[in-house]
Amino acid sequence: MEHIQTYFYAYGYLTVYLFLFAGLIGIPSAEESFMIFVGIALSQLHGTMNVTVCIILAAAGSASGMTTAYLIGYYIGKPFMMKYGKYIGLTPRRWHKAETRFKKHAFWAVFIGYFIPGVRQINPYLAGLSRARFFTFLMAALSGASVWATTFILLVY
């Protein structure tokens, strides 16, 4: 976390966006811990950085990371899963059942998934793989990111 703190103090807003973008495409990072750190740092910086801008950039970084993962799942994921899914027990029948269920609950799966570590990183890929409607996914990603970022940054600010 020390390296992230150094980047945050040196590059500010850009660090907030990039850290959350990277975390949501699946690069291992502690997103909640980082946002709690941001909230604490903002309360101690006294006007150097704006809390509203940090929340907006955290939500934008999260939502754009989710959208990137959705597009990867949409364009690359299905052929990959059909070819290698058999090695993890994913038969075409099981995949069809999971795809149907995910499409039915896509908005809430993505929105609520923000608050569940691990699920947050897998959901956009599943949405893309299952061909969930992009507009529905985008609205869930934007609204979920906004609530999630606001909650964790203001929790300690």
C-alpha cells in the first residue's frame, strides 16, 4: 500500500482513476482499502484535492474497467469458454442455463456485485459472455460504481 500512497500523493486524481480501472478489469488490488485510504487522505489534505472529483473519478475508473471487461467477455470470452470450459465442468447445457439466469438478473447482479469482492471482477466478464444487453449493463455499472465509490470514500472522510 505504500507504493500506492506515494502515487496518490504524487499524481492525485489520475491514481484514483487508474487504480480502480485496473482493479475492475481483474488486476489484483484492494479497491475498498484504497478508497478508504483516499477518504482519510482527503480529510487530512484540507482542500488540496476535492472529494467530489475523487468520487467521480473513482466511479468513472470502476465503470470503465467494468466496461472493458464486459467487452473482453463479449468479443473473446465465448469461444474461449466453449473450447476450454469442459476442463472446469462447463458443458454447453450448463452454460446455457447460467447464461439465461444471468441475463434475467444482469442489472442487479452487476449493481450488487460491486459490494462483493471477487464477484465484482467476474461479473462484467459474465455479462459479456452471456451477451447481456449493453445498455442494461452500462446503467448497472455506472449506478453501482457511483454508490460503491461514494460509500467507501465518504465512509471515513
